Amino acid sequence: MGTALGDFRLPQTHRNLHKKKPTGGKKKIWRGKRAFEAGREPVETVIGPTKKRWVRGLGGNVKVKLAQADWAVVTDQASGKSSKSKILRVVRNPANVDYQRRGVITKGAILDTELGQARVTSRPGQHGIINAILVAKSGNA
């Protein structure tokens, strides 16, 4: 994605000036973009050695975004115990077929871990950690 000028992407915005009025009429864009409306590219978490990105938000708030991870905190609801488990692969990602093919981890993705199959309950790109609930135990555990 890099160019001769570096990694340049067009700014994204989260505003509603492109939408229609409640009456169905078209809204006229009456001003330009504002800094508080700025958005960012999503961080698509994949399997690999842990890599985090820190992003400054409004008011000096810092968000931790998980770019890569090789472990997850897996909770067994039957026993109520949580433990750190190595991620083996992404089995299924109902959020997006392309994510499933590329092995991107999002909330709701089914992971194969050392403890068995687990469903992700956190948002790794927003929370900076992978929390999961055990769906099916593996045969050797």
C-alpha cells in the first residue's frame, strides 16, 4: 500500500451530512470535514506474534488496538475458569467471508485453540485483547 510519498490514505469521516433529510429531501453539504468527525481504517487482527498499536483519542484517551495475537483468554463456562490458550487457526468468521479466508479475528469468530473451539466475545481491534468462550472441547484435553 505504500507509495513514494509513504503510506498515504484518504481521510475517513463519520458524519451524517451525506444522508437524506427526514422528509426524504437531499441534504446540502454546507461545510467541510471536522477533526472530531475523523475516522480510521479498521485494525484487522490476525494470528502472529503479539503486536499492538496505540491510538490517541479525544481528551488524551489512548486506545489499544491489537494487530496480531497468538493467544486468547478462553473461559470454560461449565467450570467458570479462564486460562490463556494458544490460537491454532481461525475456523469460521460469520462477520465476513473474506475475513474467514484471510484469518482475520473479529467479535463472533470461531477459533481453534489448545483447549478446543472458542467463540470470540471481545473486539480485538478496539479492546486490545482476545477474550473467548469455549464452544467445544478438543478430544485430547
